[in-house]
Amino acid sequence: MSYQKHDTAIIDDGAQIGAGSRVWHWVHICGGARIGQRCSFGQNVFVGNDVQIGDNVKVQNNVSIYDAVTLEDDVFCGPSMVFTNVYNPRSHVSRKDEYRRTLVRRGATIGANATVVCGHEIGEYAFIGAGSVINRNVPAYALMVGVPARRIGWMCRCGERLPTGEGVVSCTACQSQYQIDAHRCQPHSL
């Protein structure tokens, strides 16, 4: 076994977990899950069968990653944040054939107690504030807060908020440069 597993964790037969990953107390990983290298799963995490997780993903305590969710490399899922996979659930109506896919792109952060409504994409290095509800696609580098979440700014890859304005801006922490307009933020190339 090339990963660490706590004695209380349940990893079903067939699950693929990459080298250097850590699976902590009371985690359950279903047999169809595909997990990359150097990932960390905090206490009481659930990972469904139809789940793909890249390398270096951090999933904090009490997060459930249900079927039809994909997390690319370097994603951070804060404590008790929630993914859904059915848009209009009813206890008495089976909707397993109606799962809507959710894609979280490389480097994105989802804050504690946030909810991601199924069927949406969170762009690379986006930052979802604690307690926010995502009910639409999120652009790359967007800083999203509120219920429902709205964009209030842009974030650097290093995790610092970028200065406001349009055109070329520099991160005050790492000096990375970005080209920003009213609808998008992208790394600036010289």
C-alpha cells in the first residue's frame, strides 16, 4: 500500500488511491473512486464511485464527494462544504439516471460550509468564500461570495485577492501579472 490509511477508514475493493495520499479517521472511499497522488482526506469524508480526483487535492473534515464530481489537481475543499448531484431530489423518486456532472478545475478553493449545486464548472484557481452557494458556472480566478454567490473580485494563483480594476494588474503578494476585463481574468503574458 503506497498511501496511509487510518484503522477506522473504509476503502472498498477496486478504489484506486495514488502514492503518498493520506486517508484519516472514519473516511469511506467507494470502489469506483479514482484518486491521485499526495491527496489528503480529513475525518468523516465520503467519496462516491463515479468520482475522479487529481493529485495534491485536500479534502477537509465532513465533506461528501458524491457521484458525478470531478476534482482536478490542487483543489482544496474546506470543512463541511457540500456537493450535490441531483438538481431536484425527492425521496420517493429515483433520479440516479439524472445525475448532473460537476467539474472543479485545477487549483480552485471551496471554502468551509459552501454548497456547490450540481451541473456546474468551477474555473481554475477560483475561490469560493465560506458559506457561499454556487448555482452557476464560475470563471477562472473568480472570487465568489454570498447566497447565491456572485463575483466580487479576482484571485491570484497564490491565494491573494488581486487589486481592482481592468487591464494588467499585479498581485501585491507574489507580483504575478493578470489581464482583467469585466468578465474574465487570465495570466498576463509579455
